Amino acid sequence: MDDMLKEFVVEALDLATNVEEHLLTLERNPGDMNTLNAVFRSFHTIKGGAGFMNLTAMVSACHLTENLFDALRTGQAPVTPIAIEAALEASGFVADQLTALSNGTHPDQLSTMPKSLEQVLTDAIEGKITSRKKSNAVPAAPEKVVEVAQTAVASKEPGSDGVNWEAYFRAITPPGTLPEPAAAEPVKISEEHEAVKTSLATAETVKQNAPAKEESIRIDAVKLDVLLEVAGESVQAANQAAVLLEKLSQFKFDGQAAPLMSALTETLTRASRYSTELQRATLATRMQPVGRLFQKFPRLIRELARDLGKDVDLNISGAETEVDRVVVDSLYDPLVHMLRNALDHGIETAEERTATKKSPRATISLKAWQEASSVMIEVTDDGKGMDAQRLRDKAVSKGLINAHDARTDDEAFQLVFLPGFSTKEVASSVSGRGVGMDVVKTAVERHRGAIRISSNLGTGTTFLIRLPIELSIVPTMLVRTDGASLALPMATVQRVVELPETFESVGGHPVLRDLGRPLPVRSLGQILGYEKSSERVGIVIAAPNPYILSVDSVDGTADLVIKPLTCITTPGITGTARSAEGELVLVTSLSFLLDGCKVGERLSA
């Protein structure tokens, strides 16, 4: 794909996505002229670019849709569900073509515009509400022929004999036989002049009121990744230089060495500050609002709810929350699975909701917000909730757990993430094959995140995803066990406590009271397979079920540049980093800590 086509595809995809959002807004507020005009302008812009790129099918679809919205905004056709559906089909077709181009399809290999799409757009323009499956080849009614013929005679053009022969010929030819003309209906020249004047005046007003366009350039994401890598390494080198300088300053320097040492200190301090600023600036270029992802879901929910025969509203909030672009790109599939799961499993039919005195129209909420160094994404439905006992019984019957596992409701809810788990007896086009939710957890944990479930039977379910805002840099607490250096994500660290030599015991396991509550004590070293050592420091872990993690010592905190493990998989370890002293540090997984280190305990047992 050449650079010009690539730039058009990127910009047009953004416009196509915005169009879908506008159309769903228009469906709720048919009289919103601003939204009508916005959709018209979007299709007009895409059509212009597509025409320049010689993408004929896209031009045809955009031209017909442009005609439709011109008719809607001038009152010639009503804003009906049929019109919205037609426009959604057109935007879907345009988006599919753009996606195909983005995936490397040559423009000559793109599909042509379906006849069904052309028909449904034409029907919407004419205000018809007949089925889109009707045949196009229907003879014109005699009255219509006479009416159009009279219009053709009245429509005079300069240099002609007083008859618009093309319009006359079309009036006596069955619809669908000839290609569509540029305009949906013959229009008098004087009316055309007035329309042009109005259009120019509107364009001038928009031009005067439009804000100044931001200066921007498009940069390949790979180049940004390389830049971030270099920036991270420069910070690492500056930190190590600072440690070496601190050790060097313990020696006494006389004569000419003293001013050189002072100048070196000042230079390294400045280099460290600039390298940190470079890293932060580079990270900022990768940050994107999650709204770019969220705006894809209203249409998905609308169509899936229609297929399932359910009435659902999708409420979105926090779309302005920013997160690393890699996270944004990787969250689409997990969120699709979660929304489909909420619709199919969680939301009841209107009859079932009415029987339980709920509103027939259900609600699914998609919310994002920032919490310290993490971004939180929450999917909530007001459906029937999850039955913990049913989940346990189903998992036991499938042989996924034994009868003594998943004793608490929180543990039972986590069973839905097991590969092969499903409560559906018969697979449907939406769910029931035991795949999906395990993919969600895998995708979240791949980016050092964690996912939790809370549910109340009869009132609804909430999925909460926690992800680092910045993937490459993680605020951590450095700890040591059996001589090894490890890093714990600060998102899970609540506080540090001193451990006694002996503990209370509950069920054969050590317990320590913290702020009046008994918390289990777990050895990080033993869980990860290190030799037993004298662990006298405890770290209270802020998990759904809090506990204390025992270590040998705490070496402080640090923002580490994380290198993911690619060649091996180690339970509980998500990546490696270098400390300021240059020592190799193992970074523990956020989900591993939030799950109470239970995976590690089972593997080491």
C-alpha cells in the first residue's frame, strides 16, 4: 500500500467509526440536526478521498448515503429506523472495504457494492418501509411515468430542445435497469442554484467557526517502540551512573580532581534529568484514550441484542482515560467476549425481567478510570447474576476441579476463566463452546494485568480489569529472599510490617493479626522454589482476600523498565529488569499476587 492510500485508510477508518457512533445517537434523537450534518460531512469526506483513490464501490456507497442524509436533513425523507439501518449497513460496508485495504488487499480486488445495499438506501431515500428483499425489476406505475415525464419536459437545460430526454427515458424504464443518476430525483435548475448557494453558505459558516486544526504527523508504531526502548535504556544507564558516582564520592579528591568531580556530578545529574524527561515524553506519544476502543461497541451491542431478542442499553463513561496504545489494541477481543457473555448469560429476556419486577430494558455499563499507576476497566450488567454453587457443580462435573476446590464465592466466580468451562448445555452462535473467558484472562495477564469478578444473584455481575497505564515502566517495591532480588508491583503493596519469630496457627497455616484482622502469612521464597531462609519482613498485599507475603528484606522502591519473558514461562514471574546497581531483578506478576500466589503454591507442592 502506498503512503497516500495508507493515510487515507487511517483517516477514513476513524471517520467510519465515528459515523456509527453518530448513527446510534441519531436513532435515539431523530431531530438532532448537528448529528445529521456530521454524518453527511463524514460520508462526503470519505467519498472525496475514495474518488481520488479510484475506489468506485466505496464512492457509490458514500454517494447514495450522502443523498440519503441530504434528504433527511432537508426534510424530504423522515428519520426512521429503516433509514438508520440503511446508513449503518453503508458504514459497515465502507468500514469493511477500508479494513480490507488496511490488511493488504489491492484496491482492484475489493468487492463491488451489493445490490441489496443499493436497494435499501434507495428505499430509505424515497421514504419507503417495504422489505429490502423486494425485486428491483418492477414496472413503473403509469401515474409515476406521467408525473416524471411532465417533470422532464418542464426541466429545461441550456442548449436543449426543452426536454430532459435522460429523465424521460428513465421514467419509462423499469427501476434497477439503468445505473443511478447523480441525484436521487430530477430537480429544477433554479432549485439546484438555491441548493448550491445554501451549501456554500453553510460551508463558509462551518469554516469560520471551525477550530484551527492541530499540527500532527503520523509515525509508524514500530519506530515509537524503538524510541521507547532507547529512552528506557538511557534512564537505566543514568541510574547506574548515579549509583557509581555516589560510590565514587566517598573518596577524597584534591587539586585538579576536585573541580572535575564537581563538574561530573553536575553533568550526570543533568543527563539523568533529561533522560527521564525523554522517557516520559516518549511514553506520552504512545498514550491513547480508551474511547477510541469503546466507540466500537454500541453497534456491536445493538446488533447482538437484536439477534438475541433482548432490549439493552450500553452506557459508556471514562472514555477520555488514557492508556498505552498496545493495551488499547489488545483489549478489543477481551471486551467483545465480556460484552457477549453479559448479553448471552447475564441479561434476561424482557419477559423474565418483567416477571422479577425489573425494567424490561436492561443496562450494560462500560466504564474506565485511572487509579494510581493503573487503569481500571469495568463491565457491569444488571442481569440475573452468577450462581456460585452452579459454577462449582459444573466445574466438578467437567473434571476441571475436585469437590474441595473453590470453596468461597470469589473462587467459584474465577472458575469461568478455566479453559473448557461453560454453563451452556447447547452451543450457540454467541457462546457455549467453553472458549472465550479463558482468552480474556490470558490477554489481560499478558500485559501484566489482573481481572476480578463480583456478582450478586438476581441483581447483576461486574468484571473489573486492572492494567498498568504504562507497559514498559512499572513502579515496584524491591525485596530480597534467599539472596535473590525480586520486584513487587506497587499496585498490590499496602504496607510493610515486622514479622515475629512465631505465629498463630489456623488450620496448620501461620496467621498474623494486622489492624485487628487475622491474615495468612505466605513465604514468597518458598512459593517460588527458593531455599528456606529467615524471613522477618512482611508485606501486606492488597488483594480481594488480603494476606501477608514474607521476605528477607525490603531494598526500597524503583520504577523499573520491564523486559517480558519470551523464551520461557515461569509461574509467578512476568518479566525481568535491571536495578540501579545493574543487578538482575525478577518481576512478579500482578495477577499472581492478587490470586494469593495459589498457582505457585500448587506447582511447588
